[in-house]
Amino acid sequence: MRRRALSRGEVMFLVGVPLAWAVLLLFHPGGDPDTIYLDLHDEVTEALVVHIGMMLFIPLFAVVVYVLMRGVEGTAARVSRIALVPFVVFYSAWETLQGTANGILVDQVNGLPKAERATGADLVQDFAESPLVRDFGVFAAIGSIGLVIAMIAAGVALRRNAGAPLYVAVLLGLSGFLITAHPPPYGPIGLVTFIAAVLLFVRAQSAARAPASPVQPSSA
């Protein structure tokens, strides 16, 4: 199935959004999930900036995948589009609780008298370890599975119905796994992998549409 070529503006969008997201994730605070308060109490601003930014980039990235899949039909394409919905809804919900809410709680504990901060830190840890908020909790698991399915299905759809090379499909699937583990280095590497898949797909499509050079008759 032949689809229209992506415009220059669309390619810039497909590359620019994940590139900006990758840069943002380079500033993601690290730390141990068992010591949330100790890891964040001096990095509240950075944590809030990164996680509020995530709330913007999660739906934007879903739009990126949708644009990449524009004009591609078939079962895999439909699965990819449907799987983007739980990714946006549940991954955004998880980021709101795990990132933004934790940052706000830590900031509130910082404002307590020193004698009360240990109790506040315990409350932050209890919140961070709740089933909906913790890493690989309910919201994180559903959102992550949604993205992984969306990326694998997108690769299959582009391979079957848009002439994408096999390596493009492999890179798209790999990027989904890496992006869901979003703190560096995994998230940025996953987004760069996605960009590479997009550029290789665009290059393959351009080569397929290029007119064949006429064969010059040899002079006797």
C-alpha cells in the first residue's frame, strides 16, 4: 500500500517532539525508590519541572505516533492507535501522582520544623509506595504496556502496509520499551532510537519513490 510522503513540517514534528523530550529527561532526578524524600528534598524544582513537562510530552508523543501512522490501515495500525489511549490516560495519571504530587509533598515537608520532617518523610514514602503511585504500580504498568503495544503494532503496520524496512519496525518496538523506563539513560536512548526509526523510514520511502535513472545506451 502506497501512502503519501510525509511533508517536511511533519518530519520536523516527528523528530522535534521526541528530541525535546529526550533533552528534558536528561534533567530527571535520580535516586532510590526507597528514599524518596532524601533524594528529592534538594531537587524539588528540577523534579517538578521535569514531571510537569512530562504531562505535556506524553500526549504530544501520542500525536507523533498518530502522525507517523497517518494513512496506514490494517489491524496492526488500529491496535497501535487504540493502545495510545491507555498510554496517555494511565501514564499521565502515574506521572501526576508519582512525579508532580511527590514533588509537592516533598516541598511541603521541607517547610516543616526539623523535628517533624522525619514523620513527613515517612508519609511521602508511604504515598510513593502506594499501589497506584509506585514504580511498576497499576497506572505505570497499564500506561507502559499501552505504549509498548502501540510501538510494536506501529512497526508491524508500517512494515506490512507502508513498505518500512524490518529494521525500522525493530527500532520502533525497542524504543517503546526504553521510553517507558524514562529516567536517563533509558528514556533519552529510547527517544533517540525512535528518531532514528523515523528518519530511516523517511529515507526508505524517498528511495522507493525516486524515479529510476534511464539506462543510457552504450556507444558501439
